[in-house]
Amino acid sequence: MLQHETVDGVTTLTLNRPEKGNALSAELVDALIEGVTRTVADQHVAALVINANGAHFCTGFDLSTLATSSEGDLLQRFVRVEQLLQLLWTAPIRTVAVVQGRAWGAGADIFASCEVRLCAQDTTFRFPGARFGIVLGSRRLAERVGTDTARRWILDGAEAAAEAALTTGFATCVINESERTAVVAASVSQAVDRDTGAAIRALTRKDQSDRDMAELVRSASRPGLKGRIEAYVAGLRKR
């Protein structure tokens, strides 16, 4: 479900659940955490690219096991997603997200957590977590697009197209399929060594990991999480 390749100092992690829209199952999140951790620890790697096979980058939190999940299970899974996002946000190396189709929920949060953010022209972004009471990724999104835009996208459950993502600074670049390889290659190229890059990233990026985790846990531990998610899913089915 996760392909791993390292070539010339660049590691590429490819989500490979196209039949499920690359939704984040517990197993896929664990694999991503392991892959990112291993990549960051490898002193020979200077950049990490995250992409996906199929029509969609990631449709969000995998809810296929919702019926058999307890509230504790769901809380733990959201904590693991936040741990993944923090690893990407604080990575000492360049991180590049390359997305297409739907980048929704936690998929959009992965995109927001990367340093360079490339999206195809057909990409759409959504942040539905607030609909079932989850506070996840809000501060990082606000740092990318500003508080007003972030608040509107989250609270209104708005769908943002690639053009809006580029205009707000959420996306670094909108790319055509024909230029994808060249743009990704240019994005991982860097003029400074790894140690210098790590120092600059640490100085110029806000790390509020404890606060982010606390807000997530506070929201996810509020009684009735499973019922709120079930109500959200039922609402989607009525559309």
C-alpha cells in the first residue's frame, strides 16, 4: 500500500491504494510514519517526495472499518495521523507533495505539511474534519493561507480548486502532466547542504507540535466521536 524508492538522494513514497482513493487506513498511516522517519534519519537523503497512484492523491481518513471501531480506536488513529503530519512539518529535509484529483481531509493536511506543494489542474481540496468535531491541521493550514481563508475553508467545508490553492499560496505550483517529471526534479534541487537547510528550516518554521496534538486530542476525546462521524457519513450518502 506504500511504495518506497530512493534514487540520487531523493526518496519517493507513493500511496498505492487507488481502488480506495488512497484513503488513510491505520496500516497506511503506520507505513507512512515509518517511511518518513526512516527517510529523515538517512543522512544520504536530501529530499522526500510524496505522491500517489490512481485518480486521487488521498480522499482522507479511511472510514471503511467505522462500524467495528470504538471511540478509543478512532482517537488513536487520529493521533497517529497528527504524528505523521508533525513529522512532515518539522522534517529537516525538503518535502514535496505532488497531488492530483481529490486531496481531502487528511490528504489535504499532508499536502499542507510539505514544504513544496505541487498539484495537478484537476485537484480539489476539502477539510471536512470540523463537520464531525475534529480539530486537525487548522494551524498549519492558517500558516499557509492566512487565518481568514483557513477558517472559511474549514468551517464552511468549502471545496477549493487548484486555481484557488495557487492564488492563496496553498499550492506552490499547478502543473500539467506533461511537465510533472521536470517540475518535481526542479523542486528537489537545492543550493545548500543538508545541515544548513535543516538549520534554516528550524529557524523559519513554527513548531507548535504540543499545542497541535493537545487540540486534536481535546476534540477527538469529546464523547460521541463515533456517532458524529456516522452522522457525517450518513449525510454524504444522502447527497
